[in-house]
Amino acid sequence: VANRRIESVEDEVKSFITVTPEVALERARRIDERLADGGEVALHEGVPLVVKDVLSTKGTRTTCGSRMLEEFVPVYDATALARFSEDLVMVGKANMDEFAMGSSTENSAYFPTRNPWALDRVPGGSSGGSAAAVAAGEGWWALGTDTGGSVRQPAAFCGTVGLKPTYGRVSRYGLIAFASSLDQIGPMTRDVRDSALLLQAIAGHDRRDSTSARQPVPDYVAALEEGVSGLRVGVVTELTGAEGVEPEVREVSERTVRDLEAAGASVGEVSLPHATYGLPAYYIIAPAELSSNLARFDGVRYGLRVPAEGVHEMYRRTREEGFGDEAKRRIMLGTYALSSGYYDAYYAQAQKVRTRIIEDFRAAFSEYDVLVTPTCPTPAFGIGEKVDDPLAMYANDICAVPASLAGIPAISIPGGTVDGLPVGVQLMADHFEESKLLRAARAAE
Ligand code: GLN
């Protein structure tokens, strides 16, 4: 069904860099065989999955949305995928902003993806292909990655559910690194129950990722129906009223808060005094880390090599041709912020802000179980509208980045529509409190 749906809508939506109908059918056949032989098959295994093209898939090209990796075929699967199933029913590799840098999927080196709700709008980013595919029915659910909102923001723009787990909850092994202290793989689904199911299938400790947590994985699905009676819900003043948040968008999140209250939660206002400084701090820390992570694309180790006289000229031409404008911009920003003489003024300062934000959350979670904000200031913007204005593009992430910097779990659920376009509401909880987060999200969806 997913393959047929891809055939009928993909020309318009363009969710995928690579479609893999044969892989999906062959793996589905293997699952059928396992069943016929009386073998074990988990509930989630037969469900067609869309995989963001930043996750390594053995034998299937993994481009990361970049010319640099146009021909790159990994020799192993990301742990999250291997854990999901040995017979992964993968329908395709989803389009994304190059190396996951962006909020619209327009930074893909290949083509922009369109929002299935309005084809002249962006689907969000960087996991825009994954969100669009789920919204358009080109797969049942998807995996995206979230460094500073890239699962939550596209989910919000496409009217779907996007969950960024606690940093360390899901192994990053086989996830091509952007900003290693922030990157997390997360489920992108049609509803909250699927989000719990998919998280269950990918979470857990992995000895191949030293930052993956040893914490046991609870039964997320069982926790869902516990309801929110007695749960303390805090509305974050600074983010709900942040610059650029449209009044209609604020109303949608206020409505969600009222729904939670009606379902038995107690509601109050809470302050995260440093939350809005998250945006400038993120746009120092993320480029700093990526400038180092992207150093490995040198024409020697992976992917593209542009031959030239001498090794330095080869490096230069490979990186010149392999990276797009946004990648180059951020490599320059990041190296600058890390360079001696500027390190203290930028990188060290941003790290101090990050600590303040962590402390703000700690204080808030001593009084509240779940915090609520809009996911984004506006509904999906037009294709081309912000592509030449990096600061306007970055400003879209204001509500999403604080949770990333603090490493806490956060989910975006559809809250309603404004002018016929979906609007997301973000819920956040303390480290490893995904059960609580999903429970609240379930009651609010
Ligand atoms: N939009 C943010 C950025 O451009 C977040 C990206 C992400 O989470 N991968 O960096």
C-alpha cells in the first residue's frame, strides 16, 4: 500500500531521495516467512517505515542530503534500525536539509520537499521528507533526527506527532553526526500511541555509543492510558510569549492546556528566564560541533573526491563542490567561534548559557511534571520565503532549542489549524520521563 501511495503522490510531494520498494517487499516477505515458520514477529515489525537519509542503512545509499555523500553506501545499519527489526520494512530514505542543517528541507542538495497540506509551503526541516511522507501516507511512520527541533518542527508543520527523546535514550551509532552533544533520533508518527510504540522499538543502551544511557526502557505503551489526573502542567511564559509567536498559534497551545486541565491536570505559569537565549547559544554550539564533525569529509575517507594537483587542492575542491551554502556558512561560523581569541567570547559564553538553561529547567521540574509551549512561532511558511535569510530561518527554532540544549525529552502534537494549516504544541518533561510526556501528549491529542 505504501509503495502504491508513493507512486501516486511522490511526484508532487517529493519526500524521498531514494525509494526502496524492492527492499520493503523483500523484507515483508521474510517477515511473512518467519510468521509461517512459527517464529516470533514483534507488533511493529511489519509496519512500513520511512528512514531519514542521515541514518546509515546497510546496502542502501545514504546521502545526508548532500552531494558529498551522493554515492555513499554504508556497510552497516544504524543501531536504532537494527534494533527495530532484522527485516526492516523500509520504503525509502527521506529527503532532508544537508547534514540536517535547516528548518525547511530547502537546504537539501537535491530538491525541496513540499508540504502535503499546501504544496507551496515547506514541510519544515531538517526531517521534512520524513514528516511529509507520514502526512501523505507514503509510509506509516518515520524516523527523523532532532538536534535543535528537526523532528518536532516538521511534525508541527505537517500535522503529525514528533518526539525527541532524552539525550542518550536512543543510540546515535550509525547516525551521521551533526552536533554530537545534541543529536537524537526520534519517532515521527500519526498519533501518540505509535510514537510510544516506535520509541519502544528503538530505545536502549548500546555499547557502540558511549553517550547512550544504561537506564532500563520502561513500557511506554502501557503508561499511555494512565491519564493526567494530578499531573502538574506549566505554561512557559517566555516561550509562549516569545518574539514572532503569532497570536493564533498561542491560542492553539492555550487550548491544549485547557484540554489537559479538563482531563484532570493542574495548570500554572512557569518561568524559564534564560530560555530565549537558547537560540543564540544553539547557533554557536551547533556550528562549533559540526565544523569539527564535518572535517571528516575531506575526499579521502568518505564519498566525493574531486581530483586535483596535490592533496591540499584536492581537499579544497572536494569541500568546495561537495558542501552547499548553509554547510559552508556554518563551518565558517563554527571554526570562528572555536578559534583562539574568540573561543571565550563565543563558545565558552554559549556553554554558560546552556548551563543556565539546564538550571532553569531543573527549577521548573521541581514544581511541574510537564511544560507546554508552541512548537513553532508560525504555521508552515512558503517555499522560498526564508531561504535567502538565514536569521529568519533560525528564528523559527526559538521554542525548540531549549529542550535540545538541556537534553530533555520533548514532543510536538497537532493542536489545531490556523488558516487551514496545522499548528503544533510542544510538551517537555524531565530527563527519562518519556512515559509521563507521552501520557500527557496522549491526553491532549
Ligand atoms: N533548524 C535547526 C538547525 O538548522 C535544527 C536542525 C536539527 O534539529 N537537525 O540547526
